[in-house]
Amino acid sequence: MSAPAEKEYVGGCHCRKFRFKFTNAPFEDGAGTVDRCTCKFCAQKGALWLYMPERLFTLTSGSVEELTLYEFYKQVFKHYFCPTCGVQFFFKDTRGAHAEPMVAVNARTVDGVDPEKLSVKVFDGANIL
């Protein structure tokens, strides 16, 4: 039996005030890759980013307006944090480098995903941002 082409995932911040869901090809078993960005901001957090079209990502609890927004450098990445527990679970990529609006979900905030089983590739953010 073959693996499903797409799967629904759920997750959220530590205090569970904000929850999300998204649909993506399976990635948690190492079949797909996540990015480990080398920019200082991402490296300090240890985030592992999974990119997807924004239309596949939905907040199911809480709203974007309730989140804390952090921007730096050219403000092309909109980093959103829970104002209660401080966890960043996604950001919006506004560079316009993709065919459609994109978000990146921190794979560490997806329920049931073991970061040790992920296939990680390095994204050289330290030298492009």
C-alpha cells in the first residue's frame, strides 16, 4: 500500500491558545525535507521550517491579529509568536519569490512529529538575508 499523497497535520503553540492545521505531503518519516535556516534569528530558535502555499495553512484557534509580529532586515518574513507562551509556529514569506503566497510552519510545533526523524536540509539564510 502506498503512502498518501497528502495528509492533514495539526499543531500549535505550547499553551495551546493558537492551533493550526495544514495539508502537505507526508514529511515526518524523512520522506520530505524541512529547512534549517542559518540566519542568526532562526538558528537561535532552532526552528525547522516546512514551506507550503498559504492556502493550505489555517489557524483553527486564535487569529493572526492576536499574535505578536516580529520583522527584521527587509521585513520580508513576517514572524508570528504566541503572546502568552512565546512560541513561533509559522511565518509568512512576502518576498514574492514564489508563484503564490507562502508560509513556513515550524515542524517542531506539529503534533506527533519527532524532529530526530526529519530529513533536514540547510538553507543558507545567513548569507542571503
